[in-house]
Amino acid sequence: MNTDLDTFLRTRLPFPGLAGWGVHCQDRTIEPKAYVRQLTPHRIEQLMARLASGAEDMRSHDLKPRFMCWKFEQVQLFWAMRSDGMSLALFVQSQPEASGSPQNLIEEFLTLTT
């Protein structure tokens, strides 16, 4: 992970309600971080690999995924892919006290110069 991205993540994460996150880098390495017992780094790695693979499949059909959100019983998954192939996933707890701002962070990630 490059220095600008590392600084970006260290200064913004974690935020209240964040259960975990992962970054899929251009060299296909995955950097996972989990903050709750139910979400392990291994699970984040698996999901990030599948999301990146799915995004590549979509691109082969001239679809360019940029930002997606899934809502599950216990977490919301916010996922974004930059034009350079790097992606970020945020797993946010589905609880009223979760007060982070994942959409703003995703927008910043998409415009980050690396």
C-alpha cells in the first residue's frame, strides 16, 4: 500500500460503527482489518477477492462499477472501485449508534491521488 493511501486510511479509520474494512490494491494484494469478532481478516480477504473478480467481469461487459452498497441484517457493505483498479470495502454495523460517514469516506477514496 502506498504512503498516501496508508495516511488516508490511518487518519480516517476506524470511525464509530465500523466493523472492518479492506483495500484491494493494484498488485492484487488485500489489506484487511477487522474490529469485531464475527468479521475476520480472512473473511474480508475472501470477499474483497470476489468483489474485485465480479468488478472485472462487469468491466468485460462495458459496465464500470464505481460504488455499490449492500444492506444485510448485521452490517452494511460499502464498496468502491477506482479507475486504477484499487478498491475499498467498509463494513459498517447496522445499529443506530453507528455514526460513521462511509459515503463521504468513499468519495474521498475515489478522488485520492496515489
